Amino acid sequence: MPTPAAGRVAPRRPDRIEEYAIVNQQDQTSIRWGILGTGVIAGRFAEGLRYAPGAELVAVGSRQRQTAETFADRLGIPRRHGSYESLANDPDVDVVYVATPHPMHADATVLCLSNGKHVLCEKPFALNSNEADRMVAAARGHDRFLMEAMWMRFRPAMVKLRELLADGAIGEVRMISAELSWKATFNAENRLFAPALGGGALLDCGVYPISFAAMVMGQPARITGLPTLGETGVDEQAGIVLGNDQGQLAVIAISIQGNGPRTASILGTKGRIDVPTDWHRPEALVLYPDGGEPQHFDLPHEGIGYHFEAIEVMNCIRAGKVESNTLPLADTLAIQRTMDELRAQWGIKYPSETIANG
């Protein structure tokens, strides 16, 4: 396997579909994947790897051997590990997809990096920026590739959106609006409602529009939000406004209390771009230029879309990169700090943070 070079500066992010190597036709060297975790998202990612040229899913790790066996039997995975440590030490694994519950992301990622594995870590990257800093330091200290699994950024529709913005299709961006919500049945022990599991709308829903805003207008200089706290103390819905020094705004609504339209728009000085329902996993865009006819862009694809982030990871590893140009670690760290700031305003701390801080 190629070993990433020591360089840390991420080149310019690709904004055009022709520049964005969804599949590197010159190099599809086989790369061996392990999955750490056996939940719903782990299963979806495993299915997605079927559409990623050169990807071999060779191992799965769980805290319990039987859980790993059941998951592996269902998906035809040859190597089964009854502990995270065992998977991290598997010499036949090149890169690990970390799909544990939120509070375990940091330790699991550092464990894998420390054992020479590249890592794709499910979002949210960590519970807080202190954990995220530790993860990035481990990646750099062990010279391994690391990326947050924000699958949204790598889908063809998002690549096309960046292309339209780079071409000035709507002029200067002035405002972003994004809503993401779903109705979750209350259960105090469910991860969405349990503080010990990093529950709340922010880490599950909010990370998407905050990342979207960062992709379009950079990191915010002003951060404010108003939450509704539920019975267990987690944020069950919130309105968030982010602003930068250029006067651009992102207006965000998130909720786990009801089903909303799940749409997003970018307003510019010469038009707007709408991302239809389920904008966080888009397959279409509509461009409304001022004074012109709407332009529809349909960008369907095979599978449910998890393979695009896997392809990005493999292309980076093959090229000897330690981070992605499209989602550099600096972006991930800044997004994590934005969420930290919102939780600080809302007075929300997770139990593990209280313990860590004495």
C-alpha cells in the first residue's frame, strides 16, 4: 500500500466535475477495508463499498464476537473480530471505517491510527473539538490518512453545485437556508435522546447544514442559536444563524420532533440554487438565474451514495495524501468548534465531558 507523504497543506478544493476524480481510472489498486461497528450505518456503508472500484471489505470488528459474526455472515465478510483492538491490529486491513456510537469515535479512531490504519470516521467526527484535535494529532503523528465521513460532500450533485458556484452562476452568495428534520419516537435510552450517547438534533441533523454552510461560505465569525431542550436535556430542535465577515448568512433549522421539507437553497446576487427534498443526500439541483429559465440538473447514481466518500478515501490513499482536498481536516475541526460554541450557548454538556473536566 502507498504510504502518505508528510506534507500537510491541502491543495485547492476541486470545484468542477471534470476535475473531481470520482473514480481514478489510472489506479484502482485494491484497498482492504475493515468496519468498526455493526449498526445500521455500518451496514449501509458495507453495501456501498460494492460500488467502489478496488474496495475489498475484508474485516469487521465489534465489542462482542457474536455481533461481528452475525454482521459478517449477512454481508459475506471473511474476518470477524470480537474487539476493536483485534480489528485495529489486523495486518490484512488497510483502512478502517469507524461506525461506533458518537462517544466512541475518538478513542476508536486513535486506536486504529496508532496501529497504522488509515481512518474514515463517521460523522459527527467527535463529541467536541478537544477529541477532534486529539484525533487529528494522532493522524499526523502516525502519518496516516484521516477524514470525516460527510458523504454529502462527495455526491455528484454536490460536486455540480460547487461547479455552479465557482462559475458564478448565481453571482455572489448572500444567504444559505437549510432545514433538516425527522420525527424520532421518544425513548430516553435511544441514542438520539440519551446525553451519554451524544444525543440531540445538533450532532445528528445539525452537522449536515453546518458542514454545507462551511462548504459554501467558509467558517463563521458569528454563531448563534436557540434550542428546545427535551425531557432528557438534549436539544430536540433548534434554529441556528451563522454569519461571516463578508456579511453572508446561513439560516438553519433542525429537529428530531417532526418531519420537515428537508430542502436547502443558496441565494446569490444573480439567482439562486435549490436542492430538493433530502438535500443532504441530493440527486438533483435547480438553478434559477435572475431573468432566465430554471435549469434542472438530475444526477442519479447507483446505490445509496456511500461509495463516493469511500472512493475519495481510496484515491487519496493511492496518491499518498494524508487528508482530502474536498473535506480537509481544518474544515472538520472548524465545524466541530461551531457545534461546541452552540452547545456552550445552550448549556449542554455530555456526561463524558463532565467526567473529563473533573
